[in-house]
Amino acid sequence: MSPADAFSDLIGQVRRGDPEAARLLVEQYESVIRRVVRFRLTDSRLRAAFDSMDVCQSVLGSFFVRAAHGEYEIDDPGQLTRLLVGIARNKLATRAREQAADKRDYKRAAGGGDQAILLGDDPSPSRYAAAKDLLEAVRDRLTPDERVLADFRQEGMEWEDIAERVGDNPAALRKRFSRTMDRVARELGLDEPDR
């Protein structure tokens, strides 16, 4: 199998919620995310409030939920790296703003959040169950029409094919679904709202 085919297969498995594929992706990309966060996390007060693993877990949690619902179209490892680095930069900036807001005490550390359940040193049945519960919580917040789009994307269908099936514009469907995932991620505390 060529590297391009292997990558495409890995992303397809992640999209279907395969825990082994998720573990492999974490294994390959966690160090890149943590390195970017550590490089940008220069304020010692912020380092006391959270570390690179906190941000990394948040990034990967958001990525897995959105990938499982077909939001991302990723063609190669470089594109995935750029996506994860971009998410990490945004989450780090948001966390820094939150810590500075209302003159908060930087020494007060916030809890992990639901996305922490997706990561860990070893796979366990409880971690898989928790990840499955998180994906079900996302699905529960989707309208029936949104679930249809999510199902089509999980099957690997392109937006053009979906648009043909539901009778809509591919760009409009993609944007609508992106907004849906933003809403659901905020409701679950996986993403911070843009400011």
C-alpha cells in the first residue's frame, strides 16, 4: 500500500471512529502539537495554569469529534499537520485570553474537560466507552437533517455527491455543517467560541 493510500485509509478509519486508528494518529501527531504549544507558551504564569498536554488533548478531542462527523477533508499528512497546528494556536490563544480576562488568577487551574477522555498512555475499555459516549453526545445534539449529512460524511461521501442526493449546493452544505459542528463543539465545551 502506498503512503498516500495508507494515510487515506487511516483518515477513513478515524472518520468511522476506529479507536486503533485514533491511537495511531495520536502517536504520530501528538509530539508536533505539543512542540508548537511549548514553543508558544512562554509566559510562566500561563505555564502554571495549564501545560502543553492540556492544549494537546483539547486539540485532539476537537479534531476527533469533527473528523468522526466528516467535517474535515484531509488529503495528506502535511495538510493534517497544518490543521492540527492551526487548531493548537487558536486554542492556546483562547486559553491565554481566558486567563487574562477579568484579572483572573493564573494559578487557578481549570479541569481537564471531556476531550481528555480520548487520550492516554494505553487503550482501555473505559477510554473507548467514554470516547463513544462523547461521539453519541455530539450526535444527540444534531437535528435529523444534520445527522443525515454526518452519516453521509462518515461514509466518505464528497460534498458534491451529498448535495446531489439532498438537492442543495455543495458549498452551502459544507458551510452549514461546519457551523453545526461549531455549535455542538461549543455546547460540549470542546471548542471555545471565536472572539
